[in-house]
Amino acid sequence: MDDRQFQIAIGLRVGAPICSRHLCVCGATADVFGNHALTCHKSKSIHVRHRNANNTIKQAMTTAEIPSILEPIGLCLRNGKRPDGQTLLPWRRGKPLIWDFTCCHRLAASYRDIASQEGPAVAEAAERRKLKTADELQHQFVVQPVAIETCGAVGADSMSFLRELGNRIADISGEKRSTAFLRQRIGISVQMGNAACILETIENASRYQSLPPL
């Protein structure tokens, strides 16, 4: 992470202002705390954040000697979407695993009713939603949502998956800290994506000048 990305990550974590109020490319007013930027429907960086996190998971699968592919063809769900990734070998109970990553923002309007709950309540709500969306595939695959909040909280089911994947990497590499390293890599991917989302909302070439000095 560079200095600007680190500054934004800290600002999001402590709730400090990280930019000036400005007009987003979508026409809405972006707030000083970056909340709009993290949920803007026109943000291309949201997709970059998503892709980077999935690449991290796939790389971890490769390290664990589990071949996998991203966005497998032929597994379209009722909503027309594809899972983010699939293992090419059985993961558990003789079934291959499909995973679907999501990064949710606790302060988004859609999570207002549950955001006040303790722990990763928003991430766990996203996990349940992902499982419901892919219920048609559960007879054939181990369906694994991977839900992380923008400030780093991880859903319980997602954390169990990352821990299991980390343990499999440890079995191959002998590195007992593999789970911690995997969690850190995904967290950094999310924070770098958050910074990109916020910077993207600023229209002109002087967008970096809108941020407080380091």
C-alpha cells in the first residue's frame, strides 16, 4: 500500500474525514467520510476490488495445490450470474467448492437495520444472502460465500473457510502463519480497492489535492 492508500484505510477505520465534499461522476454528492464512494453504482473500482480479492483466493488455492478457475462457465444461477470461482478437485464430501466473494459496507443504506449489531453482522447477512442465491447448486457443490466488510470484519463462515484454506497451505508449505498471511493479503486487497473507489469519485485531475495532507 502506498501512503495515500494507507491514509484512506486509517481514515475509514476511525471514521475521520478523508476527502472534501464533491460531485461524484454519478451526479450524487460524495461525503467527506467516503461512504458514497464505497457504494457508488458507477464505480469501476468496486469491480477491481472484487477481482483482486478473487485473484488472491485463487492464488491461495494454487499454493495449497488445489487447481481452480475463476468465473466457471456453465454454472449460471437463476439470476444469470456466475460464481466467482470453482475448485477442480473435491473440497469436502466428494464435492468441489464454488466461492462467491462480496465486500459490503456497514454504513450503506441497505444495511441500516443490522449495522448497529455487534460483530460482523453485515458480513454474515451477506453470507446468508449469497447462500440463498446459490441454493440450486448445493446438491452438486460446496457453496462458500466469502463476505468481508469494507473496514475488515469477516463473516464467521467466511473466516472458517479462510482458516481451512490457510491450514491446507500450511500442510504444503510448513508455514504455520499461513492463515494470518492469507487474511492479511485479502484485507490489503480490500483496503486498496476502497482507496481506489474513493479516489475515482473525484472528477478532475487535481483530485488528490482534495484529500487532507499526509
